[in-house]
Amino acid sequence: MADPGASSTVEGIKARMRSRGIDLDQYLERVTNSWDSTPRGFGFTCKDKAQWHSLLNALTTSSNFGVDTGLGASQHPGVSFREISTPDSAHITMTSRPDPKTGATCSIHVDSVSTVVGRDQGGKAVYDCGRALQHVFTDLLHTPLIVPSRDGFVFGFRFP
């Protein structure tokens, strides 16, 4: 069986996070699983509880990420963070309960449509509703959609 931590998806996401000031290798114990389909990503565990809390703190204090709130947060166990970036963005979830299938307590993937345009003074994500709708249709339902956004109309379509 191939090592899930050796994939180009894992290496690409780690490089992206390093460029945003967070070196996942500092916290990561092992990659439990990875996937290359949109949105590409991987599951992982932290070295220990202290490193899990350190990663949580790094994401909370980073100006490059906002804490997921509202409907977005309700779709994920634990806490999740979204990168402030366009056109795509990293989305990290962290929980203290291991996934029953993979054992992962954290996961990270790159959404092809970023939903976050900033963060408020408390560190919470500020969303663009048009982009959020586009994200649902493009990344989750994999269908084309034209929606209004802050930047005018956007067209969302995922090519396999």
C-alpha cells in the first residue's frame, strides 16, 4: 500500500501552508489518508495534544486564516478555519475525536472556490455569499453555476 503522506497533493498543500506561515510538519505525526479529487486534500494526526493545541493557536492567530462560523462551521466536527485567498483556499478542520475510518483528527483540503474575503477583529471569517453559493455548487455538487458576487457575476464549473 502506498504511503498517503508521499503524494503530490500532500506536498503541494504543505508548501502552500508554509507560504502562509504555518509549517504543518512541525505539528504533524502522520498523514492518515489523502485524496486527489476536487477538493484535493489529506487527513492527519498531530504529534500529541500539545502540538494539536499549538496548531490551533497558529491558525487562530494567523492573519491568513479566519475561523469558520455559521452554516460553514456547522458542517464540520470541531473547529474549522478557512484561508483568506482567491480564487481557491485551504480549509482546515480540527477535532479531538479520531475519524472512525482513518483515525485522522485533522483534515485539510483546497477548495477550488474561496468563500472568505477577510476576517473580522475577532478572527472570524467574513464570507462573500455569492462565492459561498458558488463553492457549494462547484466544489460540493460539482455542477456549473453563475451567481452574483462582490466582484460582479462569477461562473463556477469544475473540470474533472
